[in-house]
Amino acid sequence: MRESERILLSHLTETASLEVLSAEGFATDQGCEVLSSDIIRAIVRWAIGLYFESGREVPITKLMIEETWGFELEQIDVGIDDQTELEPIEWAIDDLRAAYAGKIAHDFATRMAVAVGEEAHAPDRVQVLLDLSHELFTITRSLVSRRQEADAAQGLDMALTAYYQRVEANTHLEGLTFGLPSIDNYTKGIHLGETAVFAAPSGAGKSWVGLRATFEEWRRRRKSILFTLENSLPMTFDRLACVGAGVRYEAWQEGTCSEQEILRVKKLLEEMRDTEWCPLIAAPGRGERTMTAMARKAFTENVVSLVIDQLSFVEETTKGAKARNRWGAFGDMMHELHDEIAEGREKLSALVLHQINRKGIEEAAKTGRFLMEHLAEASEIERTADFVFAVYRSDFDKQQNLASWQQLKARRVGPHEDFPMVWDLSRGHIAVRGDEPSRRAE
């Protein structure tokens, strides 16, 4: 038997792996065709069946497998390993399908050559080839990944399970939040696999929003990573002190903080040192600033959310034609990010900071509002992002430390809603007017 079959059997004790196997069709005879023996097929279908009988809550155990199938496993000389030592279940499935595809291709080519050669008349040969092509399509369809599909009943079952989990947890917020209660209650959080884009003109506070989201993730015991592609690490940490401890930015830079402010920073430092979910701040060098590189770095660090500051400084994975406008690459980058964080078994919440174009700044000065078209490569960003926000500040707003948080797109909630903001970047203080004062590290 193949190594991938041994890995697949050992994954049967994991809930997440049973979900993948079910979604990939291994509960059916056709889905199990890639397995080499009737014994392995029977064990896999038995494990999936028991899992669903339990209400998709309790997987089988290693002891259950050994007591039920011990004799059969000895016959094929297979043991069940600890799941922590294994390759991912997706790798095992892909390897089994690849091996099966090779076998099918060899057998099919031989059978096709014989069948066509046995027909003396040209029309008959064409018909034989046509019949075989339909058969080949049916076979290959069974080998295509089904990770992104489910029948309606299965989907409703998953939705109902998720609902009861929210009720039990007594929270409606999932994923990344901004620490802004009115906005977070509106979005219900940026869920795993979703991307939010926050856009603003240069110097309007994009980096502060990214830092606030990163701090809020830590406060909610969620580990995150912030990629700062424009600002230096020292500047980013200075601003984090202001966001997390409520320190005046100018005073921090000038060395004129009050003793109380310094005590708050020290307390924040002490608390962050003692948490396993302390945020990671990264300033990747050239060649490490692609969406793929940053997303995979996030996965290796076991974070649940990533913040990218900002899209203008992300590198292309594959360089396009020299004549292509730089903005034209943003759509490819957003699709690349979506594929990395939303298409695999593991998912992340993502916040991408972005720039408002010059035309948008000029038009908003007249209308008091940004539109989707005011973002660079707006059409592709609208297709890929789940939420798009922008912050607008009139001259009066700047004088009064105010702003308008504007909703440009919301895939999951609605209708669109704007929020009046307190926007005092001298203290790193951002809040929805009317909300309770933003919480600091306690």
C-alpha cells in the first residue's frame, strides 16, 4: 500500500480530517476508488459513517479502529500513527488521486487503442472514441477536488452547527475586529477566509487602523501578524505604544510623557510578554513582500489574522509586462491573497490597507464621500474583497480631530452604513462617536 493510504487511515481520528474526507466524496464508492483495497475502503466509509451518526461532533479513536479492524489491518500490515506526526490529509488525498490517475491513464490508453483498432469503418471508430471520451470525463470528474463545494443539505447542517456554536459562546463576533464596537457589531467581525480593505489618502491614518486591529486581536486572545511595508519597525512599535497604552505620540517622540503614561506602557509590555498570542510585527525585505510569501509566513507562525500595510508596497509574484501600469497588478495581488487565505483547509482573516487615488481625493473634496472607483484597481478589489472601508476627512474634520468611516462594500451584511468618528492621531485615538471609550490594556 502507498504511504499516503497509511497517512489517510491515521487521520480518521481527527474531526477536521473527517470533514475533508466527507467533502471530497470518500463516503461514496466512487470517491473511494482511489484506495487500493476493499479493506481500506471499508474502514474509511465506516469511520465517516460513525462520525455523522454522532452528529459530526465525535470522531472515532485509535482504539476503536484497532478493536474493530485489528485483524484486517494485520493482514495488510498497517498501523495507525499519531496524527501529530503526519502530513496533511489534503496531501494524502492529492497523492492517492495522482497515483490513481496514472493507473487509469495507462489502462485507458491501452483499451482505447484496442477498441478503435478493432473497428474497420471510420464512422464506427469515431463513435467508439466519442463513447470512451464520455467515460474518461466521468472518471476524471471523480478525481477533481471538491473542497469548495457541498450539497445544500450538508451546507445547511454546517450553518446550523455554526449558529449553535455562536449561541453557546454567547458572541456574534467572529474573526478580526477593529476594537470599534459600532463597526464591529455591524460587520460581525472579518471572518476566517475573508478580506477587508481599508482605504484612505496618504497620511490619513491607515497605519493607525492596522495597528488598532492588531492590538484588538491581542486583546481578544487571537494571534496576528502585521506586515509593515512602508513604516519602519521602530516607528511601528512607537505607534503601538500609543494605541495600546493611550500615550500621546508627540510626547512619546519628544520624551515628555507623564509618569502615568510610562506606567501604562510598562504594564502593556509586561502583559504582552506573558501571552502566547503576542502579535508579530514583520518588515519583510525584497522578494518576501508578495502576497503568497506573506500569507505562508502567517500560516507558519500559526496566526489567525494578518494585516498588510499597505497594498502599494506589495511585490508581484510574477512580474508582468514592463508597460503595464503599476495599479494593474493590484487585482492580481488581491486574487493571490484570496487564494492563499480562503481556498485551503486553513484560513485566515485579512486586513489590507490601501491608497485613495488622486482623482478620488479631488472629487471627495466636493462631495464629502469616497466611492469604490476612487481606489486604485477598484474593480478587481471590489470582486475579491468582502468588505471595503474608507475614511474621509474634510478640512473642518482635521481641525476638530473628526472623520467619517465610510462603507463602500459589505458582502455579508447591509445596508451600507457610515460612522462618525473621533480621529485624533496625535494620541493614536480612533473611536466611533457615541461608543464607550475604547478599552486599553488592563
